Amino acid sequence: MDAVNLLGFDLQGLAAYCDQLGEKRFRATQLFRWIHQKGASDFSQMSDLAKSLRDKLAGRAHIAGLPVISEHVSADGTIKWLFDVGQGNAVEAVFIPEDDRATLCISSQAGCAVGCRFCSTGHQGFSRNLDTWEILAQLWHAEHSLRQRRGSDERVISNVVMMGMGEPLQNYGALVPALRAMLDDHGYGLSRRRVTVSTSGVVPMIDRLREDVPVALAVSLHAPTDPLRDQLVPLNRKYPIAELLDSCNRYLEAAPRDFITFEYCMLDGVNDSPEQARELIRLLKGKVPCKINLIPFNPFPASGLKRSSHERVKAFADILIQSGIVTTVRKTRGDDIDAACGQLAGEVQDRTRAHLRMVRAPVVVHRGAATSAGAAPSASSAPGTAPTTSSQPPTIPRS
Ligand code: SAH
Ligand code: SF4
């Protein structure tokens, strides 16, 4: 029988496991604290556990992190780890120290099935869901290796964002216990405000998260209209913007913050015009309490897309700010080690050949109707001359 990896349990799960071994709940709490608060992986270290329990555990369970393939430290202090998740797949976690907080960005899947046009993970296709222990192992490793390096027992990571590889809400079953362990006072003790799930908009799962573990929510919007968002975030065809915004409002009833963060990746000539900023205002103002985070696009060759210029980002931000919407422009961090958002490519194999499919069958949208690439695009929708009205969104250049 394979040993059970105790990193894969929230406290309730560990209590149930201990119960099976005939152990009381407080033993599970002790064990949980050793694992997550002290970073222990060796049962013999756990001095306050009865020797009989330690022996019992040693025979049937273990505490095993993910093998680290590489660690890169950026000039700005950002650290990127690449973890081996087997069968040629790797996932990344990125540590981002700032003056008032230290954030760890972690992955939920090897690859991603959503296939967003501007995302290198999306271009690689979906390999597999991570297990709970693989999600938590990223935090466990980062927190405890950093403490060790600093020679201190003090907590290092103050915030966690599920913004690495993968769509967390398409790996819901593994995500929820991982979030619970992050929030648990006997685990990492992070408040719900300091744990953020970022989603491309899996509406039914936003509703479930609200019931199960309502942490802070970031929604990757990227476009003010459905025809454009259909192209950038293919999941929009299933859950269009109006449904997504309704679910955001429902989420706010339970959320730890009184706003939703909308992420908007600035793509040159695609979604960054002043008119599109005004469309965004019409979409959101007075409809969903929100903040907007503009993310400068991190280009990668296969995308065929370009980062909006600094001036264009600023002009876009100014329009939003003047309307009263709190807007920030994300600083790019760790550029020198490819640790910025959307560069979390890892070495995931291109199992589903998603990238090839994107290249061969780009979607061209005219007047709200999606047609295949065979339809002749109008001159005005050629790359670089993107029209900006909602009825005729730009053609996304082929990668
Ligand atoms: N799947 C989730 C979380 C992971 S992606 C989601 O889509 O929200 C985390 C953030 O990085 C998202 O807002 C995503 O849109 C953004 N992103 C992806 N690729 C990017 C790129 N190349 N440049 C900038 N941001 C990118
Ligand atoms: Fe998946 Fe998020 Fe990348 Fe879209 S942006 S492909 S949802 S990881």
C-alpha cells in the first residue's frame, strides 16, 4: 500500500485520517502544526507526539514535498521555483517580496485547458490537475526554505495568490482543502483577505467558492465586450460577461473584501483603446464594486501579440480613474528570471497540442458572430489596425 502524503489534508481531513488510526483529534492538530507551522517532514522530530503514534505513522504515511528542478533568484528579490510533478510536467511558484507584504504565487494545474490567447500556459494545453498536496507543497517548500535561509522561525509569506499555472476553479476538489490549510490557525493562519483565487470566470464554481471558502476573488476580464472576450478567454463563450458579473455580485455577499479585482492584460491594438476604457466603465461602474488591475502583457513569441505601450496603458488607466474606478497598473517583477505573470511556462509538455490548434484555427469575430478563419477578415481587422467598437472587435493576430 502506498504511503499517504499528509501534506494533502486540511485539518479536518487529517483528523479523519487520525480517527482511522484510533487517534484523537488533538493529535491531528499537533501533527498539522508540525507539518505546516514547523515544516517538519520527519515523524521522529515530533517530540510531543506519543512514540506509539510516531511509529504508527512512520509505517503508513509520509510528508513529502515536490522535487525542486530549479530555483532562480531575481535581482529584485523575486524567487521562482520550478517543481517536478512527474511525467515530464513541471509547475512554478513565485515569491514576490514587497515592503509591506510577501506574496507567493502558486499553480493549481500542470498546463491549463482554458487556452487564453495571451497566456503561455494556455498555449501549452492541459496536462493534469494538481493534487491538494502538490498545491500545498509549493507553499510548504517556499515558506520553510525561506525561514531556514533567514535562520528565523518568523512567518515569511503573508499573502498567497492562485495566479500561477492553471485555472484553480477547474481543479476545485483539490483547491478547497488547500485553501482551508492556508487559512487554518493551526496551518498557515492567513486571513481570507490575504488569499486570492484568480479565475478566468468559471461561474458555477465562483458560486461554490462563495459557499465553501470565500477568499478574495480576482477575475480575469481582459475585454469589455463578449465578442472580444470570446476570442481572448474562450471560456467566455460558455459563461459570458453578464453571467460572470452577476456571479461576482453574488460572491461579494460573502467575500472578505467589498470589491472584486478585475485583471485586464493590456494588449497592443487589441483591448487598450480609450473607447474600450469607456466601454469598461459602462460595463462596471455602478454595477459591480471593483478595482481594476491593468497588467502589462508579458510577451512570448508564439502569442503573436504585443505589450501596450506605457503611454497607452497610462491613458487607459487615467480614463478609468477619472470615472472613479480604482485602477492600478501592475509592476512587472522578476522579469530577468521569467517570473512575471503569464511567463510561468515551466516545462509542461504540449500534450494536447493546444497551441497548434490555436495557430491553425484562429477565430475571427465580425459583428458579434464567430466564424472560422476561412472567412475573409475585413481590412480594418488586420493586425495592427484593430477597430475599437464593440460591434466589430479586432481580429487577434495569428500566432
Ligand atoms: N487561470 C487563472 C489564474 C492564473 S493566470 C486566471 O486566468 O485568472 C493569472 C493572471 O495572469 C491572469 O489574470 C491572467 O490573465 C494573467 N496572464 C496570463 N498570461 C499573461 C501574460 N502573458 N501577460 C500578462 N498577464 C498574463
Ligand atoms: Fe488558463 Fe488563466 Fe492562462 Fe487563461 S490566463 S490559459 S485561464 S492560466
